[in-house]
Amino acid sequence: MARRHAHAGAHESEERWLLTYADMITLLMALFMVLFSISSVNISKYQTLQEALKAAFSGSVLPGGDSVQQTGNSPSSSQAPATSAEPEAIVPTTPSLGTNGGATAGQKAALAAQQQQYNFLELKRLVDQYVAAHGLANVVKTTIDVNGLEIEILSDHVLFASGQATLQRAADPLLSDIANLLGVVAHNPIVVQGYTDSVPTDTPQFPSNWYLSTDRANAVLAFLLSRGVNANRLSAEGYAYLHPVASNATAAGRALNRRVVIGVERTNGTQNYTITQPGLAAANVP
């Protein structure tokens, strides 16, 4: 009889590690579920998680533990499962304030960069909407990258006649709409860039493509000024035949290279919009 009790006690002792292992697995599962639920970075949620984990691993009884110990698993209205809430919509969250009552510099910068990106996306959407409604998909293209937002407009048949830098009447509706929409990003610098193809020009007015590309950029800039865009935000640059987007060996490629780009620079979240290339011709508006 004594041997039987000793054997049973040894068997029970050998399996006690399973309880510890099961507790550890349960805690790890709960940890990963909580981490997954707050995968969207939110400072206040992270602080709540930090406090909860600190309490869980401190060895103290968690909230509700005393009630469980006292009542066991007897049902009560206080133990009924809560009604699950509807999923929250994904919206920009304002960083939580620090103990001094204000957001930290890092939180302010992150929020400003996020808001700027939303503004760029909204401006792109509105310009694309106008372009689609007026059948200009082959003429106007918008892109967003680390530098900011670019609105690229082909020169032929819309902005300028061949070899000229005077805006045509057909450009008024498009440029007027763009000038109005630039208010969506009311504080970002705007750089108007002119480009030509590689065919040389040699006239008294335009001795080279540098003059032609810069004058075309200035013409678009002057139009934006006339529509109320703040002069302090504007500058003009001419790149002549540099930075082609297509081959200059064909007429179709040269038509794509003759363009004006309205670039809206980032001011938060990444590097400023800058291009430094040999032979840069630039004109800043006072």
C-alpha cells in the first residue's frame, strides 16, 4: 500500500510541469492577441497594454480574480459576456498628450506628416476627377512619391504652340482648376518645371531650349499667380531636354518630353523636393 501511494505521488509530481507549461502558453496566446489587436500604432493603447502586462506578471490578482475565487464558476449577471462593440473606423488618431499637457516634438511631426499625406491624396483625387471628366487622361498625369505630388501636363495642343512660350486659351480651364485645387495644400512650396525635347531651337526669342523651357515654366507660374496662388510658395525652373521620360528618337517620344510639371513639395515626413543637376536654370519669384 505504501509503495502504491509513493508511486502515485511520483507520477503526480512528474506531470506538475504541464500546469506551468499550460499557463505559459495561455499567457503567450493572450499576449499575441493583444499585440495583434493594437497593431495600428497608438500611444495611449500601448501605454494601456504596458500597464496591463505589468500587472499580469507582477504576481498580483488581476481585476475580477477575487470574485472568481469567491464564487467559483457559479453563474451571475455580473459575469455575463459583454456585448461586442462594432469595429471602429480607421481614422487618423491624434497622438496622446504627455504629462506636460502637450504633444512631444516627435508626435507633432508624425501627425503633420500624416496630415500632409492625406492632403496630397485628396489633391490627386480631385485633379484626377477633373481630368477624367474632361477627357484629358492622355494629357495630364498625377503622381505622389517621397518628394511630394507632381501634376505633369503635356505642352502640345493644351499649353503652348510649337516653339512658343505663350499660354493658349485652351489651357485656361485646366490651369484655373488646378490653381483652385492647390488650396488643398495651402502651405507647401510649389515648383513649376519646364521641359523640352532634344531638337535644338535657335531663334532671337529662344536661343536654346534652356530659354524655351524656363519661359514656359514662368508662363504657367504667372498664370497661377493671376489665379491667387501665394507668390511666396512659387518658383520656376527650366530643364531644357534633360530628364526625358521617353526616347527623343521618335515623334511620339519627343511629344511626351515636351511638358510642364507642377510639383508640390513635402515639408514634413521626408526630404524636401530638390533637384540638383548640371546646367540647371532656375528662376525664383520674389
